[in-house]
Amino acid sequence: MSDRDDARLDQLVELVVELASGRLDRRMDVSPAGDRIDAVVMGLNMMAEELQALNGDLEARVAERTAQLHSAQRQLEQVALYDPLTGLANRSLLGDRIAQAMAHADHGAAPPAVLVVDLDGFKAVNDTFGHGTGDLLLVEVAEVLRRVVHDTDTVARLGGDEFALVVLDGEVERVLEVADRIRSALEHPVLAGGHACWVGASIGVCFSTRGQSADTLLRDADTAMYAAKATAPGTVQIYEPAMHAAALSRVRLAEDLRAALATDQLRVHYQPIVELADRSLAGVEALARWHHPERGPLPPEEFVAVAEATGLVGMLDTWVLDTAVAQLARWRAGVLGDRPFGLHVNISPAGFRSPRFADTVTECLARHGVPAGAVMLEVTETQMMGEDAQTLQSMEALRAAGIGVAIDDFGTGCSSLTYVRRLFVDLIKIDRSLVTGLDTDPHQHGVAAAILAVVDAFGLAAVAEGVETEAQAAVLTGLGCRYGQGWLWGRPQSATHMTRRLRATVAR
Ligand code: C2E
Ligand code: MG
Ligand code: MG
């Protein structure tokens, strides 16, 4: 072998070593000799070529599979961390983002603020236009919220019509400007599914403090939102520690009320309702009374509101209904006989929305042997406005059973005539605020006259509430109001006192 061949063989060995170590791009030139060494070289070159192509193929396949895996992972994340309807972050991702922002703040960044936004009239939109439109509206609102913050801030949907935002640079002015832009954007109707939907927003804001947890920051913003909803819907409230104390005290009161209902701590008082023409006693309104073991007597407005917020109001209303109907049965068996006498019982709007409501009432009457016509259920006008299919069904069932329904506090809410006509009500209770100035304020006189004319046109009857003076009673009688209720004829009183009064009246 020549020296030249030796060198080529060395080169060949080197090529084999390099190929074996994975450097598949290496090749060796074929010599002009075209001898056996060249034959091996050509064979090796071809093999390397083929291996390189195979390798490239494999790499492309691996890259493709990796991309598929990443996309699946992204989809999983989307499901786990984002709200499917609006594409906003969900509660879980929001928690992470708040925690992250707080951690950055610990390292010198500006502390974040959290806003909780709750729509005010969403239920009415769902009830009126259907859930499809409701969903479209939520998507539109999500867009509004996205527009008012920076890309680095987070917008989340907590569920239902409740949203939250994390503003990273929680500087007071910027945060309040964000809140105000949301509020004013939602002051105008939002177009969803071809419908102009009016929904306001109640907004709670909480600025973070050092060492606070993500959970408490969100909870406090939520508490502020509830404070806004309770005091002035459609406004922005900044969290104050007193709100937490108030929320806590409401929770405690709800617990106490539950115990009070279970241990018969509540009482029912009865206030006379008179026929204005001859001042005869036409019936009574049953009003719940609670003497709290530590706080003393509590105004029903306070504990009814707590009961409504905590879902206890159904229990409260049924307890009052049962107690009052039992009392009416005793009066009928003793002092009243079959004399016409109406028992009015207040029912929260939530009661009418519960599917078994009409049955509960009729069963109660049957149990105590009281005829349906002797009972009138009062429901407040304002809260019934967003009435739904279930409420209407309850009303129809009650009406079919012969049980009366009255609209309470008429004139304080969005008194709507179609509403009065469409709903199956028998009686209107004119709110005390419209009765107070009757004898002194000519405007008040005009409003009362108009309401009574409407009541008459629909063939309904009216009770004027809160009548305190003879002058008011005289004006109401003159305007054709049929019934009156108020201190003029007696304050709400215990069953024992009422029994005495009934005896005296009936004996006369
Ligand atoms: P309401 O149904 O409109 O009851 C009339 C309220 O006006 C009663 O207040 C009564 O004491 C008061 N009132 C009656 N006459 C006069 C008057 O001449 N002058 C003045 N200033 N006030 C008068 P009360 O008992 O404090 O009840 C407040 C509200 O709490 C009730 O308003 C009713 O909405 C609610 N409520 C009471 N008991 C129940 C209940 O068992 N269930 C439900 N859901 N709500 C109840
Ligand atoms: Mg009432
Ligand atoms: Mg009333």
C-alpha cells in the first residue's frame, strides 16, 4: 500500500469515528483512483446521507409532538384558569395574580388594589330577555372591564354577574378612575343580542396593606361591594374595617335568628286595619317581633334584611304565617265566629319564588281550619319588580286557591301600572310616605288621588298605611280609600291585647 493509501485509510477511520459519534454531516471525497477504498467511502457517504435524512425526519416529528403537547397544556390551563364564557381569568387564577402582585409589592413594587364589580339589574335582563341574552351581556361587560385597565392588570369573572379586577399599580387616583370608568360605562344601556340592557354596577374597592393575604384582600373588596349594594346601588365604596365588623355582626345576627326561630323566641304582634267608612275593624296585619337576648327589641327591618340576605327569610315568614293563622283560628273559634276578618301576613319576594310556596300556604290554612279568603299575603312592590315565572306561578296558584295578595308599600318603588294589571293582586297598600303630608301638602294630595283613581279603575281596593291623624283619615275617606291602618287606630300589639280589643269591639 502506498503512503497515499495509508493517509486515505486514516481519513476513512476518522470518518467512521465521527459518524459513529453522531456527526452525520461529515463526508469524505472519493479519489480519482476509484479503487476499493473509494467503494467503501462511497458506501459510507451514502449511509451517512440516509441516516441524516432519517434523523431530520425524527427531529421534525419530535418538534411536532412537542408543539401538540404544549397546545394541549394551554387548553388544559384555559379550562382550569379561565372562564369559558368570557375568556376572563377565573377565581383560581385571580387568586394567583393577587398573590403574585402582593409578593412583588413586598419587594418594592407598588401594592395592588382589588375591585369587585357586581351588576345591579342582571336578574331582570335574564328574566326579561332570556339566559342567551344574559350570557351575551356578560361577554359585553367583560369587554368593558378589559378596556378600562392595562394589559398587565387582571380582569376575572368570579361567577354569575360578579367580576373582579386586580390593578397592579394600586395608586388611589388611578384605581378610583378605573372604578369610575366602569361605573359610568355601565350607566348607559349595553347592547346584547339586539336588546338595550340597563344594568348598573355596584363596585367595592380594597387597597392592599402589607402582609395582607390574597384571600382577605378579595374578601374585603367583596364586603365593600356589598356595602355599596346595600346603601347605594350603582356606586363605588372603598373598604373600611368597620364594614368587616358590620358584615360579621350580620352573620352573628343570622345565627342568632336561626336559634331564635328554633326556640320560639319570636313573637307576632297585630295591628288593626279599619274600614274607613265606619271605622269598624276589618282585620289585622301580623308583624314579626324579636326581643334579642343581648340587644333587646330589634326593628323588623333589621332582622328581615339579615334573614333575606342569608336565606332564612322563608323560615321566618312561614313561622309568622303559621303562628298568625293559628291565632286567627283561635279568634274565629272564640270571639270572632264567622265574621269577615282579614289576616295580613308579610311575605318576602323570595318566598314567592320558591316552588312549593302556594302549597305551604294552603297546607297551613287547612291545618288550622281557616278559610282561604281570610288571609291576605303582603309583598313589597319594589322587590317584586324583577318578578319571574316562578313568582307568577305562585301568584296564580294562590289566586286559584282564593288567597289574596297585596302590594305593600305602594308608591315607594317603580310603581308600574302594567305591573299592577298583569300581576294577580287584590289590594294595594299605599305607603306611609304618601300619607304623612296628605293634610298639608297639595302635591301629596294629588299623588294619593291619582293612585286611588288607578286602584279603582283596576277594580282593586286600597289600604292607607301609617295614618296618624284624624285629618289624614278624613282626606283618605274623601278620596275613596276603603281601608286605613296606623297609630290613629292602634299600634301593633300582642295577641293578648288584640284579643281584649276584639272582645270589646265585638261585644259592642
Ligand atoms: P310593613 O309591612 O309596611 O308594616 C307596616 C309598618 O309600619 C310596621 O312597622 C308598623 O309598625 C309601621 N306603622 C304602622 N302604622 C304606623 C304609623 O301610624 N306611623 C308610623 N310611623 N309607623 C306605622 P314594623 O312593624 O317596624 O315593620 C317594618 C317592616 O318589616 C314591615 O313593613 C314589613 O315590611 C317588615 N316585616 C315585619 N314583619 C315581617 C315578617 O314577618 N316577614 C317579612 N318578610 N317582613 C316583615
Ligand atoms: Mg306589610
Ligand atoms: Mg307597608
